[in-house]
Amino acid sequence: MSDSVDDQEMSFAEGEAEAAPPAKAKGAGPGIARILMIVGIGLGAVIFIVTVVVITVSIVNKQGKPATTIVKSEAYQATTPVFQYVGTIAEIRTKTSDLEPSSIAVKIQLGLDKEDKDTPVEINARMPQIRDWLRQYFTARTAEELTPDKEPIIKDVIKENLNNLLGKNSIKEILFDTLNVVKL
């Protein structure tokens, strides 16, 4: 009997060894490694694309400078400056130099810097000269030269000549209260 028990024990030990599954290796399996590889490739592709875009944009924009230069004109200022106005020049009435003259009636306001305290005094002191120059200017013009579309040119000429008369560029703006040209 002892032989048969030994045989049985042996067969039991051999059966156990055959039935035990093989031991698994510890660590990441092939599925996780594949996922990490795909994520790494995607991340590398994103970094590469962003780098190419940044370099391309900087070359196209020439280091951030705009492609066109924005020119600011006095005609398109966001706000006009606030001036003090001298309106002590009485209305000037005269005739144009046309063959059939037209009547002219002009009332002018002179715009000065708000802080300028000397120029209004000088304008009042030179009022006869200013009125005479304005009368001569408008008398030398034709009715066609005094149309509304030519007002900016007229204002620039008056401003330039009055600044020359005063000896400094203190007049900043010319406004017309009235500029009437009526055929007789």
C-alpha cells in the first residue's frame, strides 16, 4: 500500500504542476505601451505644427509690424481740440471782383489755444489791420472762388495770413458765422 500512496502522492504533485498557469510578467502590457506611443506621436505633431505656425506668422508679419501703415489725417481726428474763440471782428460787407459783382457778408471767429492770454489782446490791438486785410481779401475774390466747396481753402489762406500779420502761429482755427455771397 505504501507503494500506491507514494504513487498517488507523486501523481498528485505532478498534476498540480501541470495545472498551475504560467506566472504573468509584471509591468505595462503591450496595450498600454501602444497607447503611450500614440499619445507621444500626437503631442510631438502638435508641438511641431505650433512651431511652424509661429515661425510662418512672424515671417509674414515682419516681426509684428502691420502690413500697411495707418496714416492719421487732421480731417479724421477722433476729437477736435477745444479752443477759445475771438469773435470781436465785426461783420465785413463788400463786393466781389466779378464784372457783375455780388454782395459779400462775412462774420469770422478766430480759434486760439485755451491757455493763450496774449493773442486776444494783440488781435484787439490790431483789429483795424485785420478788418482791412479781410475786406481786401474778399473784394479781390470772385463769386466762384467763394463757393461752399472752397471754404477749407479760404479758411487756410485767412489763417496763414492773419498768423503772418500777428507774427506767430497763434490762430489755430477759422470759423465762419456767416459767409453770404448774393448776386446783385
